[in-house]
Amino acid sequence: MSLFQSAKAPCPQCGTPHEFEIVASVNADRRPDLRAAILDGSFQRERCAQCKAEFVAPPALTYFEVSRGWWILAEPAGFDQKWKQAAEISREGFDKAYGAKAVGAAREIGAALKVRVVFGWPALREKLLCSDLKLDDVEVELLKMAIVRGSQNSPIGDDNELRLVGAQGNDLSFAWIEAATERSIATLQVPRATYEEIARDRKQWQALREEIASEPFVDMNRLLLAD
């Protein structure tokens, strides 16, 4: 099921206290409308009654979708330095619900799920888009690394993230996003053929592929943090 709870927070613009519903768990198979809202950016978006400014409550939820094979722990943006702790929490939560500590039927469901940790709404949307575009999220991270390596002007930095945001024709659409504000800094189109070339390459990219896939935090930022 999808679980909601009430929360209070000040408006980031004027400071007026605001009460709203946040979501602790999303079952996208039962609530495809919530999945659609995450993708279009309207999920947990609120308007301040005082100054009319719009703001989005940060993610702090588990996302569950059997039909597309996801079990995702989503945390607020800017928590990347705590990814190891979040990864451990995700493993424990998944094991209790669908893994080694779950009952037989649940474990059968869990066997087909990918366990992931993401930070911020753009990172969660990216995983959902991978399903819609029939992309493997590990290969997408390798593609992003190739983009960074091949560009001399990438706005890479502690506050900027490269995210898959869609597709146009035979191209995949990416954007450099300011994590704190979700503001798009720059966009680029990459031929899908480049993704397919990397996915077929089981030699040159294999070491990085295995390293990226070794943790629930499947994100090139993890390797950048290590650097």
C-alpha cells in the first residue's frame, strides 16, 4: 500500500508554517497516479497560503513497483555523503519485507526486484525513466561517465548532477541539474546508439560496471565521492 502522514514545515520563501501530507511509501502498481506525479514533478508540490510560492517536500520514502522490478529508498538531495548508511538501511528494510527475513511469498516477489538508493527527486525520476525507456540503470551510469570524460565543459561539481530526463527520437536527453533547487543548468542529447555500444562492451567497461552495480547506490556520483 501507499502510506501518507502529516508533517509541518516552514515555507522556504516566507517562513509561514505549512502543514501538508508527505508520503512514506509508494506502491506504484496500485497507485500509478503517484508514479505519474513523481515523473511530472507535481508529487508533494505545495503552495504557501501566505506568499503563494510553490515548493516541493523532499523525498523520504520507499518506492515499490513489482511490474517494473523496483524497490527504491529515496532520500533528500544532498545526502550523498551518507550513502553507505542509506545503503545499509535499504538492505535491512528490503530483507525484512522481501528478502532473506521475509516469508516465502514475499521472497519470491523480492527475487525479481532491484534494490536501489537515490537522493533527490531527479534521481528517483531517472530510475523510473530507465524503465519507461527500456534502459538498464547501471549502463546509464556508465554512459554518464562517458559523457563527463568526453566533455571539457561539463558543469560538474558538488552541487550539480547529470540526470537522464527523457528521450527525443533516437537520442537520450540528459540535463545538468542543481541538486538543491532542481534547476536545469544545461541540457544535451546523446545518441541511444552510444548507450547500446557501452552496454555491449563486456571488456573495456566491465570493471566499472561491476563496481557501480556492487551497491544499492547505483550512481556515478558514488565513484566521484570516492575520488
